[in-house]
Amino acid sequence: MSESNAKAMIRAMLAFELALADVQQARGAIPEGVSQQLHQLLEDHGFDAEAIAAGIATGGNAAIPFVKQARAALPADIKGYFHQGATSQDVVDSALMLLVKPRLSAVNQLLLRCRAAAIKLMRDHEQTVMVGRTLMQQALPITFGVKVAHWAIGLEQARRRLAEVTLPVQFGGAVGVHSGWDEQGLAFMDALAEQLGLDTAVLPWHTDRQPIHALGTAIDAVAGAVEKLALDVALLTQTEVGEVAEPSAPGMGESSSMPHKRNPVRCALIRGAARQIHGQASVLLNAVAQPLERGLGEWHAEWAPLIDSLLLLEGALEQAVALLEGLEVNPAAMQRNLAVTGGGIMAEPVSRMLTPALGVDAAKRISAEAAESARLSGRGYAEVLEEHPEVQGKVDHQALLQATDPAGYVGSSREQVVRAVEWLMR
């Protein structure tokens, strides 16, 4: 754990302990004035992060050496009121929830910026026709607006899922039943949640790791959505495709040996982070079933993947914001690529148009023959079709032009953009 992360963890553990003292004093479980003394003595105390880190090796978690240091700084008459009724897992789990909360807020804000940038792109390119590709090959026309819509919806679905995740307080004592406190235990737990700004748990969740499972999978869902964006953009930036480009910036995307290159570095950073998040999610998923009343290694395995995943996700989304807000779109390249097959991507609508006059089999054959001829000769698809001996005089010139125009065969692309914007803005 980095020094800054270690200090943040110490602050979060201290926040839990002081809030617990506040709650217990307010309900008469500790003498009046003790909580204020704890605040005065510990809030500015210089905790030794290195010693706490070293103590993890013997105690198994950061709470044990932290509590020892805190008690050592207290006078004898109030030592016993610090960490009263709590166990190390209460401290660590609640501290992690406190650390996660601001990071989730930052992630949410980045996702909202992605949404706003995507909506602008969708509206700007609602009618920008481009090739739709399946199995990495040209298929049929779509609009760039609808492509962005799918990126935006994926990110927004993941944002809403993450926003629904609860961050519950943890307080159950040694075996999760508030030993020694009887019915006061649940009252302490609920008050502690309110004091810390965390969610109220139904029961202490020491070995019920559904909250961590929900959080981990929601983080991974955002990672998957942002990775989809980066993968598509990277493919569209290829030199031979050139339909979009990452935002330019001094030194961004340069090669150490090839001055002409403009590498999709933002996409690479996003995908690299997403790969790590996917791996860390598997650690969290494999730690869900924990034994009896305290995990043996499974609980311990959660800490680093949880925090690291959030930090990686935040970094990936910072790149995604820059990508969407500054994406360079090249409609001319999109038009050029629509013609790469000589109009072959329009063979399906041409075949449908020819069928009434020529029959199904002939229409399919002629539409394919003309597309290949147009590709080889570099001539327009409509022109080659019109000269075909089986077509001459049987099909209207205007009908041929319309059938070979990609802009006329984008299905519900434009309507989908409108619908997507409405949903995104709900």
C-alpha cells in the first residue's frame, strides 16, 4: 500500500473508532466527556504507518496494530473505552467503505461527463453515415451517431448500477452478535451508520460478502463499458480506416522510433486498466463464500483489489472523458470506406429492389456481380448495374441510385439516437 493510501486508511479507521465512541457516549455506554477526550488526543496524533504495516504480518490486518497505537496514546482511565465492543473486521470493513465512498462519487462525476460528451457526439453525427462491421468485416451502413449511442448506453447502464450499490457500516463485535451489548448492539450499529454517512446493514455482514460482491461486479461493469468504447475507437483509428482519431496533445501517442505514428494511447491506457480490473474482480468473486464467523484469507484478499480497482477505474474514466470530449471524427473517411467494396455493402437492398423485375435468384446474382465489377473497375455501383444486360430497361434510373445510396439504408439508426438521448437524459 502506498504511503498516501496507508494514511487514508488510518484516517478512515480513526473516523470509525471516534464515531463509535460518539454513539456509545450518546447512549450512556461510556461516561460523559470520554468521546471528546478521544477526539482531542487522537485526531492530531502522529500514527506510525510503517509500524502499522509491519504489524499486519503478525495480526493479519491493519486494525490490530492501529488499535494498539491508539490505546498507547491514551491515559489509563479511558483506554478501555476505545474500540469498545468492536472487532478488527468492524474497523477494516467500515474504513474501506469510507474510503470507497468519495471514489465512487468521483467515478460518477466522470461518467456524467462521458454521458454529456457522448450526447453531443450523437446529436452532431445523427446523420453521419458509416460502415457497420460484423466479425471485423464490412456489413451494412449505420450512422456514427448510433455507434456512439451504444457506447453511451453501456456506460450509463453501468453508472446507474454502480449508483445503486450500498456501502454498509460494519459493526458486530467478535462473532457478529454484539456480544455483551444485547439489544443495544443493533442500535449502536444503526447510529454508527448515520454518524459515518454509510448505509445501514440488516445485520453485521462479517462473512456475508454480498456487499463486496455487488460493489466489485458493478466496478467491473463500468470497466467493461469503458473498454468497449476504447476498443472500438482504437479499431476506427487504424491508418487504413481513419474514421476517428484520439484528441491531439503534445507528445500524446508518439512513437520512440517512428515519428509518423499517432498511437491510440488513451485507448491503450483504458484497456490496460480494464484488464487489471477484470482480474481483480475475479479475486473478489472467489472470496464471496467465507467460513463461519470470520474469513480465513478470503476477507484479507479483498482489500487491495477493491481499492486498486477503483483507482484504476477512475484513471480509465479520466482518459475516456478526454477521448469523448475531444474525439476527432472524419466523415470523409467514413464516406471513402463506404465505397471500398465498390458498393458491395448495398448488394442486399439492390437485390431486394431487383427481385420484382428479375426474380430472387437472378437479383442476388446480378447484385453480387455488379458489386464486384464496380470494385474492380472503380466505377459507381449504380452505373455498373444500369449497364448490366439483364437490368437495362427494366429498372428506373432513380430507383437504382436510391437503392445504392448507403444513406438510404441505415434502418432505425436516426430514431435510435433520438430514443437513446431521451433515455440518457432521464
